[in-house]
Amino acid sequence: MANKGLLLCVCQGNCPSFQKMNIFEVGNAIRRDRLIDYMAIHPQLCSKDGDVFLTSLLKGNSTDELYIGACDPTMQTKMFRDAFEAAGFDMDHLHAVEIRNMDTEQTVAAIEKVIKGE
């Protein structure tokens, strides 16, 4: 069985695009449904410490599939490429989910849809 992780990023918590959701409830809903093996919230994955976090998390980790709820999926792929390369994590196993401008329920639904492969 694949080891699935979920990371949520909310652009420092003060970006207007993330104001309608309760990020903690999003994580709890996905966790309660046992759709993932672990989850974490990071304030700004696109920052230097975000790269360090991603590299540290994935290097030697048994994560098979990584779901990231954050900004535009294309931007996620570009921004996290170096960290994934440093960790030896295959970018084909990144599932980027855009969660900007969504409320809590919409965000949960968007992430669940990607995890379930719908």
C-alpha cells in the first residue's frame, strides 16, 4: 500500500486567497477520512525554509505519493523542483491541488477528488 502525505500551504496565512477556509479543519477532515498517512501545514512552501522542509521531509522518507494543497499546480511544480531533486523524490508522484479562493468545504472536496483519483 502506498504511503501518502498531504502538505497544506497557506501563503503565510495572510493572503486574501486563503481567508475563506479553516486550514486546520481541512487537514482534520482529510485525516479523519484516512485518505492519507500523514499531513502537515507549512506557512510558505515556496520560501527557502520551505525547500529545506520539503527536502528534509522527503529525503529517505517512505512517501510514495505527495499531495500539496496550495497555489497554482504549475507553479508548485516549478517552485518545488529543486527540493524534490535534492531529496530524490520523483516529481511524477507530486499531486498539486490549487486551493486558492476556496472555502473549507470546497478545499476538502478538491483535495479528496485528487486523492481518490476522480
